[in-house]
Amino acid sequence: MKLGKVEFCHFLQMLALFLCLSGMNQAELSRSKSKPYFQSGRTRTKRSWVWNQFFVLEEYMGTDPLYVGKLHSDVDKGDGSIKYILSGEGASSIFIIDENTGDIHATKRLDREEQAYYTLRAQALDRLTNKPVEPESEFVIKIQDINDNEPKFLDGPYTAGVPEMSPVGTSVVQVTATDADDPTYGNSARVVYSILQGQPYFSVEPKTGVIKTALPNMDREAKDQYLLVIQAKDMVGQNGGLSGTTSVTVTLTDVNDNPPRFPRRSYQYNVPESLPVSSVVARIKAADADVGQNAEMEYKIVDGDGLGVFKISVDKDTQEGIITIQKELDFEAKTSYTLRIEAANMHVDPRFLSLGPFSDMTTVKIIVEDVDEPPVFTSHLYSMVVSEAAKVGTVIGTVAAHDPDASNSPVRYSIDRNTDLERYFNIDANSGVITTAKALDRETNAVHNITVLAMESQNPAQIGRGYVAITILDINDNAPEFAMEYETTVCENAQPGQVIQKISAIDKDDPPNGHQFYFSLTAEAANNHNFTLQDNKDNTATVLTRRNGFRRQEQSVFYLPIFIVDSGSPSLSSTNTLTIRVCDCDADGIAQTCNAEAYILPAGLSTGALIAILACVLTLLVLVLLIVTMRRRKKEPLIFDEERDIRENIVRYDDEGGGEEDTEAFDMAALRNLNIIRDTKTRRDVTPEIQFLSRPTFKSIPDNVIFREFIWERLKEADVDPCAPPYDSLQTYAFEGNGSVAESLSSLDSISSNSDQNYDYLSDWGPRFKRLADMYGTGPDCLYS
């Protein structure tokens, strides 16, 4: 059997260790002194027996039990009278002892990493008496380590970062491997580190496991990530040692070692002149290979003729320079602009200034394109004034607009009628002169805001808008009037000179210096003996009494005409009538009642008594209505059980009476009375579908018509009666009697020559009697004449 170098070394080590331990056990190592063992009745001398520490090699792979050691007492003469027993950890299960010889063997493979030692107790007994001949002693079996565990990286795999451009020897990360073998015995747990992958960029300290950079100027922009493989080997890295590996991912972090650079030295953009203010004209970007904060930059316009027209800002997300318009562009004024723009890093690392400068310049040229623009008014808002007395056609003012394009197309004007719905104004299409088209009224609308449209003659689609505010000047064209509708009263016991009302006036006009009103009584009322008027000179007047005592029976209402004049030029006036009612007042002069009819009531009948009488009358009316309602309900022909479902039933009444001769079932006099007023009740839950026509008026009404009318009335009442049976029930009313005026309708007597009965009325009975009318009637269509 051929052995490799590693296996041969292991074999020699195990053989040497085994021979050493076996020799120590066979020579019983050394004797330890025990305490004297005393038996009853006599004293024993001190005995010596072997229980020293034993060593067992772990991971024994043999087929026979592994010899551990031997226990022996000097009492044992070798005649078999002494037996040995073993107790403690692993006794009988792992370790067994030959009770005759004291030889100890291990029956299982042992692993030091699971348990490093076992504590057992040994005793020697007399085989016959089973009594101890030596005191129980404790000893230890220690598991001897071999190199059977490789180093392991418990925290791997690792990730780490190091700034790019770091100097050689910069620490990256430390890796640590552990070995489960005994660190106190041999080199089985002594680990050294080495790098298997990642050279020449990184290195590792053999004893500490610290990974460091090995090359200078590693550039993240060239390569930003490295994968390292680190090995840990025990036995101090010698041949035959066990090893383990782990991976380390090292990422180069960015530093600001790249300045921004524009891809082009100049840019050109075309922009229409109609582009609104704040619109984006262009986006430019300087390239920077760095990332994150190291790539942040700012842009500014450092030179050019567009400094006040354009501005540039930075997009925080894309780091682009955004050029926007600050002022409106005008192709006719300037056709192009040139800008010098600088881009610079915001965060510069002083270590890399030698790689700079960390800024760059470019030129941006902006070409303004001509656009057909609408006409422009000379003023954004025109203010004009006109008197409300102005006649139709009066010139108010003029607006002006021009075509800003180079073609300078002629302009035509018009008014946006959505802003002048009443068409108060006109405008001359060529000159822009605004005139009045209707009479104006300041009180209706004091200011007119209209929009004037200016349209290019060559391109009507181009329309400009101007705004005109026309203020209407006031004239005195409204007479003054009462400020409100006054409710004026005078007490019957009023005294002369008593103030009964203070009045004021209003005027729809708006004079520049304010209103001034003058009050007086009209000429026909100036000499009345009842009331007088006093002008207070503050746009108010006071009405006073001129006599004492007023009586409602004589005159309950007075009408006082008051003349009001304003201070306009020319002044206007109006006559307003003040209505004064005579009232009965209490002691404080507060009006109680102003109706003259109150005197008609008896003197001793108070208001409370009147209310009580009215309440009694209402109560009696309610009682009468209740009694009538109850009686009507008792007369209802049908009474239904509430618990019984009567819907969708047909109720038939097939009573046959004795005609006119049967006076017991019906009162014929009542049937013949067509003037009976019936209280028609409208059914609340059902609207009748059949509308009955009003009955025709007959000069001579036969009795059968009376019966028919009676039946129709009953049907109509049943349809509209709210107390009638359920909705889909059917009531049938029919009449048949022996006393009919038609007598017998048999054909036996119909053709007798002496019959003078007229049967023409049968045609009025409906379609069912049409055939009889044709057979027995005397009309022109009669078959028998």
C-alpha cells in the first residue's frame, strides 16, 4: 500500500504518540500514594494502585477496541481473587474494563472536539466477599488531539470598499478563520493566511488576515470591483496542514478625480420668437466620469449678449444645464444671441487639483425664428369717459394697434360683442374710433368693459385683443324719492306738535358734491289742519301733528303729499305720498289697533273672548265631521277581515229585484230624483282609468234612463270612493224588473198592427241593444215598417 507524504507524516505522528502512551501505561507510569484503607478489627498498611491520567488518541479508525490503560492493585496476587469495576462518564458505553486484569479499552471512536476528557472512578473488590480492598479512586481519560479540522471563515463571504486612487498598503478589511483543533497542542490550530486570487491589486497579512491595497492609482472608472479569494491554512502553513477559503468582494468607491468636460465646444439652437417666458430653450450637459456628489456641478452664463434675456439652472437629477427665457423674444428687434456658459464641479478634492481645472466652457448660439404675430395695441388698457347724456354717434375715444411683423400688414378693428351684448358702442373698422350706438344710463351700468379685436388684413387668423374701460359720467336725470316705504301711525290722543314720523330721501344720481334734498308739503296740503312738515336741513324732514285728538270712526287714514327737490343742475323734484293711520294707543303711546271696524263689536267683548268663541266653534265642527265619518263607515256594504287576503277577488252582486213594483228593496222615488247632490270623493290611492262623460240632458227622461243613470253613478262612486273594496275587485250593478216601460220584448206581439209603442230609445242603450233597435224601431233603417 503506497502512502503519500501527508499520510506518511500523519502515520508517523500517530505511531510515536501511541508507543509513548502504551509504554507509560505498561510501566504503570508512577505510583501515587493513597490514604490508608482501614477494615474493621485490624489496620491495613498503605496500598498503591494505578489510577493516573490516561491519554487516548481521537478518531481511532481500527476494528479492535482501543487500549487505554491498565488498573492494578498490589493486593492483586494474580490468582483471580480481585475484580475491578469502572464507573463514571462513558463507563460501560464507551469504556470497558477487564474485571480480572484491569485493562481498559475504548469501544467507540472518540472526538476531542465533541468532548475533550472523561472523568471515571475505579474500584477493586474482593471477588468472594464483594468488599472493596482498595478505596474508590477517580481518574481522567483525556482525548489526545489530532489535526482533523480545517480552518473556517465563519463571517464569510466578505464585502468591503476602498476609495479609488488609494496609496499602497491602505487597509481594506480583516478576515478571520477559526480552527476547532486544540490550540494548546501542536500546530493543529495555528493558522496562516494567503491570497489565492486578487493579485497584484491586493495582499493579505499572513498572521492577522488584514487585506491591503498592493497597487497605486487604482481607477474606479477603469474597474470598480474586484473578487478576492483568501486561504487560511493550519499547521503554520506547512505541508500536510488543512486549509479553508473565503471570498472578498472589494468595491472601489468614487473620488472626485475627473473634471467636467463639454462634449462640444459650441452649440446652436433655433427658437421661435413666440415662445413664452420661462420656456425651456435648450439642455446642455458637461460629461463627468465621477458619480454621486463628485459629479454634481453648477452652470452659469459668464459672457455674451443674452445675459439679461436667458438664464441657466441645473437639473439635480440629470446634472444638465437648463437654458430658459427671461424676456420675450422679438425677431424684428434681434435675430440671434450668443452665450458663454461654464460648468464647474461643486465639490473639489484638493488632492486631485493637479488633474484639473475642474471646470469647462462652451458657446451656445440661439437663433430667433420669425413668427407671424397678431397685431399689438399701443396700450394694454384704454380708459375713456362719456356722459350719460351723450347722443348716439358721440365719439368716445380711439384705439390703435399695429402688426409687429416686418410685413406691417394693415389692421381692421371690431368689438367683441360678447363684452357688449346690448351693443352700446360701435368702432370704425379702419381708424379705431369708438362711438356710442345707443343711449347710455349710468344708473344701469356705470362702467362698460369692452374688448376690441384687431385683425390683420392679410392673415385674418391673427387677432390681437385690446381692453377698453368706458366710464359713464352722471347727469341729474333721476328725481328724489322716499328712502323706504313708511308705516306711519298717529294716536287718537295725539297732541299738537307731536312728532309722528321722520323721513329721508334717496336719489339714484351721484352728484360730485353729494346730495342735498329739500322737503315741503304740496300747495294743496300746505294749509291742512291735521299735519305739518319741518325740513331738518340734513336731508331729513319731520312730520308733526297740528291738532289734538283723532277719531278712527270719523277718518282712519290720512294721505299727506310731500314735495322733495334735489340740488342738481337742473334740479329735479317729485311728490311722494305718506300714508298715516289713526290707531288706538296705550299709555306709552304704542299703537294697539288701527282698524275702524273694531268699534262694531260689543263693548264688553274682549279679544280673549273672541278667541274662546272661535275655539268652541272649531271644536264643534271637528266633532260633527267625526260623527259623519263614523256613520258613513258603518254603512259600507262590505266588511273584510284584516287577516284575510282579499286581493285579486271578484265580488259579484246578482240581486234581482221586482222592478218598479218592488218597493221593499229600493226606494223608487229616490232613484227618480236626479237632482240629488252626491259627495264625490277622490280616491287617494288609485286614479280611475275610466273617465265618465257628463250625462246628456233629455227633455223627457224615461224611467229606464233613470235606472241606467243610477247604475252609472254607483259605478263612478265605487271607482273614486276611498273606502271601496281592494283595487282589483269588480262590482257589477244590473237592473231588471217586471214593470219596465218597454213591457215584454217578445216577438210574439211585436208585429201587431195596434202596437203604437216607440222603441227608438233602444239605440241609446248601447251596442248590446243595437239589434233590437233595428228590429223594433221606427227609424229609416228599420227592417219592419
